Amino acid sequence: MSTVSLEADRRQAPTGTGNRRGVSRDHWQTRVFGIGRWVVIVLAVIVTVLPFYYMFLLSLRPIEEVLVRPGSLLPSLQELTVSTYTRVLASPESGGQGFLQFLRNSLFVALVTVAFTLLAAIPGSYAIARLRFAGSRWISFTFLAVYLFPPMVLAVPLFTAFTLMGLRGSLAGLALVYIAQTVPVAIYMLRGYFATIPESLEEAGVIDGCSRYQVITRISLPLALPSVMSTALYVFMIAWNEFLFALLFLVERRDRWTVSLGLSQLSGSIEVPTTVLMAGSIVITIPVIVLFFIAERALVEGLTAGAEKG
Amino acid sequence: MPRTSSDRQPADPASQLAAPASGQLGRSTGGPYRDAEAEPAWRPRGRHTLAARDARAGLALISPTILVVAVIVIIPIIWTIMMAFQRVRLINVRRQGIFGHYTLRNFEVVFTAQGFWSSLLTTVIYTVGATVGSIGVGLLVALALRSRFRGRGFIRGLMLLPYVAPVVAVTFCWTTMLDPTFGLINVWGQRFLGWDAGIPFLSQPSTALATVIVFETWRYFPFAFLFITARLGALPVDVEEAARVDGATPWQRFRFVVLPQLGPVLSVLIVLRFIFTFNKFDDVYLLTGGGAGTEVVSVKVFQYLQSRGDLGSAAAQALVLAAALVILMLIYLRANRRSEESAL
């Protein structure tokens, strides 16, 4: 019927009470907020995007040009070059910086981490979300505490243990640490997903003769699959971006450096031109951004699952 | 539906996962944080009930996780505590047994070290600044992007870039942008703002800490933005409509209707951001290396560990970090509870 007239009534309501000052205040506030809102949006976009644009731009300009005209954000097209990328990716033997090797190392560590984290977290989160057992409350509290605990406290003994066992320089050892650190986050995310699957579906499966194991593999897991994928991507991002433990464990072995470690180590030296390292930054940033945009929606929902309930 | 133990499956461990469940699955309507005491009293207890089988399946399913976490997290924490009370160095750690000589010497080293208190203070300033900054900016941007327009989804995605990009890449980009000679900020500052010379933002004590806080705000406002946006999306519209009908101005609608409803998510964010920032190592280390008055406690732990190989002192310093964090969180939670009580 008349949503329009209803809306009009509402607008007039304050005037009807004769509160003219309120109306004008309402009026200018609406205008100020209307403008301020766009100011905030434009500023926020500039501030978030500018560093990435700068990174991308510098990766395409020759270092000499950057030093001559450092403030230019719109360089001429002839100036641009991709030689920085070939230099940063090539192996040190052929005069490059070896980022291809770093990418391989990071990919290995991240994939191993994702695989084992999911292997442990899927059954674990299912158990926490669905089953009651002695100590389940205590266990989920411990996981939360682990998630919030200073990684630095773990760094000391793990560094010592890895040194003693000769595991420093081992990518598998690094992956082991990442697994332990990402399992709590993964459980937290997956638990939320499993909890949203209607129990009646599982009960229907049981009536049809499924065992608990079959309920998980045939009903719950397929339903949670998109969420499992997004959790996998999040864990991948954590492992790919991690820096502290890579620094502690791998710094002496250049051939084992991960992307983060490689970039940080090379940026400390003066010999490598900034533009080449910017190309390296782009190369290591693009995979996570692509993955993120693929999984954005599910990822955001998983991370903020608790927030909506307040 | 009464549960009986008619189902006499042998409880052999191998078949735990596959134990056929007749009747209903164990209900757990409230998440994992539901009290064990809240269990209905009529639930029969015994080896063969569904509840008992569920309990065994639960333990079996979670045990791999517990194993990993215990080996890589719990045991190391205990070892840290032990090392903190032993004079262990990387060179003599092999000879030092677990039941070696216990002493308070490490804490003496840590507490009397130059800059101990100042690094604690730096950590607190850094943490409070970055927490307030990132949540404040996140709130502002979330509100600005609240109502629909073309391209909003895309802009929301852009906002998350600083948070998902590798920290090493973004810190490298920032240090380059802030470079005193050819960094973009200094070039523009001299060209458009009339600065006399390039400002070494990250290496002079008067600006380094503030710059690190700005960086941290930039990098983590997306985190707050995400949570606040999710909450804003779930707010009931009719309350605000009612306020509008009653003649509340836009500011009043925000201040008295929207903001109170954001209270819970904001306090969760404060706790999370505070903890994560307090523990943070990479950002400060990569931006300044801990120089120019930005030496936070976690960077100090790293220095004991890496450059001195002094495991005992590193462990003691790490425990100080953890203890300081716990104390500050307790103070916060206490104050929070009091303010909630007084609000009632």
C-alpha cells in the first residue's frame, strides 16, 4: 500500500511537534555526515591503495629514473620495464635474487601446513561443536589461550629444541610449528561452521543407518566444504606471511628462505636495487591477494562469526 | 526419548569412530562453552549409552589436535618457564640437564638491563596507540561504508588489503615511502608542504614510535572494520527507524542507538587487538629494528635470543612479556566489569 506516504509522515513528525530547531539541526547534521562520509571513503581508499600502487609502480621503473624523479606517480610508458621481475626471480647463480626458489619453499611450507592443519582441525572442531565429552570445555579454552599467547614465549624453547635436534634449516620443521599455531584458529573458524549445520540433517543420516564417521564424511563435511576451503586459504595466508619463526629457523640457509624471510634479508643489503625488491614484494603479495578475493565472503563470515551475535 | 543401554556394542577402541548410533545423536545445542553441569539430569550414564559413545568419539576426534598442540605449544611453554630459572646459553645448553641449577639470575639480568622499564613503557604506548587507532579508524570506515552504493562491495574488499598482504612486503613499501632522500612522503612533503629537508621518520626518536603506531593503525584497521561491519549489518533497522520518527538527529541516532549496540563487539576488539599488538614482533622489527625508542619487549626477547644466544634471559624476558600482558588484561576486564556494573 503506502510505504511512500508512511515515509513522508515520518519525515514530518518532528515538524508536527513544532521543534524547528531540531529540524534544522537534523538538516545540517544530515548534510555534514553526507559529505563527511564521502570524505572518509575517498581518504580511506587513497590511504589503503596508495602504498600498493607505489609498490607496483616502483617495481616497473628503472632505479635511475626513480632516483631522478622520485615523486612521480604517473611515469611515461616508455620508462616502464619488467627486467626487475626477471632479475628478482632468477637464481643467484644467474645473477638474480632467487625469488623463484623462495616461492617454491613458501609454497611447500604453506601447503604442508594447510594439509596437516585441516587433517587435525576438521575432526577436532567437529568434536568440539557437536560432541560432549569430558574436558571439552577445558580444551576449547586452552585452544583460545594458545591462539592469544605470545609467540615469543614459544620462540625460545622451539629455537633451542630445533638447534639441538639439528632441525634448523628444515622446511618441514618450520611447517610443524605453523601447524601447531594455526590449528587453534582453524578449529575456531570450523567450529562455527559445523555448529550452523542443522542437527536434524545429521539425525536423518543416523536414522538411515549412518555411523558417526559416516555422518561426518557424508553429511557434515560436504555441507561445510566451502567453509573448509576458506579456512584452508586463511591458514595458507598465515603460513605464507609468517616471518618470526622463518627468521629464527632458516636464516643461515639461503636456499631454504621463504618469501618473507628472503625479502626482509635482501632489503637489508644496499646492493640490491629497491625497484628489484619492489618487484619481489609484488610477486609475494599477489598470491595472497588473489586467494583472498576468491574466498573473501566465506572468509569474512568465518572470522567474524562471533561478532554478529554481539 | 528415553535412552537405554540396550545397544550392546563392545567398546573396543578401534570401532569408536564407527560405533553405530541408534536413536538420536547426542545433543549439544549450545556451543562448546556450554557448562557440563547444564547437562540434563535424566541422562543415564554408562559405558554403552549414546552419550558415553559420543564422549569417546569426541576424545578420539580431538586427540590428534591435542597431541600437536601439546608437543609444540604446551611443552615449550613449560620449558620456557624452566629455562627462565636456569643460566642456559646456546653454547652450553647440551650440557645443562633439565634438573640443572635453578637460579633467579636471569630475572636479575632482565630487570636490571638498561632500558627494561622503558621498553615496557614503549610496549604499552605502542599497544594502546595502535589499538585505539585501528579500532577508531575501523569504526569510522565501517560507518562510512554502511549504506549501500554502487561499488561498495569492491571498496570493502580494498579496505582489507593492508591486513592480508605479507607484513614484510608492506613494511618494505612503507620504509621506502618514508625514506628521507627519495621516499614519496618526503618528496611530496618538501614539494607541497614546504618541509626544509627529508624527515627520517623511522630513525629519529621524536617520530619513530608515532610512525610505527600509524603503520600499525593502517595495517590493522581492516580487522576492526571487518568485525564492526559484520555487527552493523546485523543490527535491527526498526530501532533506528523509531528513533528517527521520534526526531533524533543523525548524531543522536549514532550516539544513543547504534553505538550502544556496538558495545560488545568493540570490547571484544579492544581485547583482541590489545593482546595481538602487545605480542607483536615483526612489524616493529621490520620497520625500525627496535631502534629510535621503539624497542618493544618482544624485540628485546629476540635480541637476547638471536644476537646473544642467552636462552635463560630470553626466556625470562618472554615470561615478563606474558605476565605483563596477563596483568594488563586483568586490569582491563576488572575495570570493564565495574563500568558495566555502574551503568546498570
